[in-house]
Amino acid sequence: MHDSGMTLNEIEEWGFIKILNELETIPDQIVLDSCDTNEDRFGLTICNGLHYNTKVISCHQADSIYKETSAASIIAKYHRE
């Protein structure tokens, strides 16, 4: 993908959107740890790529603020190791 001219942020945005669009149940809200320096832009990009409407919260260090993002971070670290 990087060879196609996409930046690392664009690749991550694409991945977030792809996974979120494959969910079987539409969440009431989505909390994301922004990988963009502009967390509002990141949230808007994700929101615009979704095939459904839901509240998108995007912030830096979301895993320190939101328990659901913290739990997801722990699960992801476990599966990486």
C-alpha cells in the first residue's frame, strides 16, 4: 500500500474504516486513538468513510481517557506478543 503513494496515516485510516465497516452490529459510538496530529481531522476522515452514521470520538491518548479504548489496547498488545 505504501508503494501506491499512501502515507502511513492514510494506510491506518483505511484500515480503521475497513474494519469498522465490517462490524456486524453498528455501534452507538466509536472511540478512536487518533494517529493524526489533528484528532478532529482523523475523526472526520473515519466518519466520512463509514457506511453508517454513528458518533465518532477521536482523541490522542484515548486509551488513557476511555476504558473501552484502554481494554482494546490491552487486547491488541496481548495478541501482538
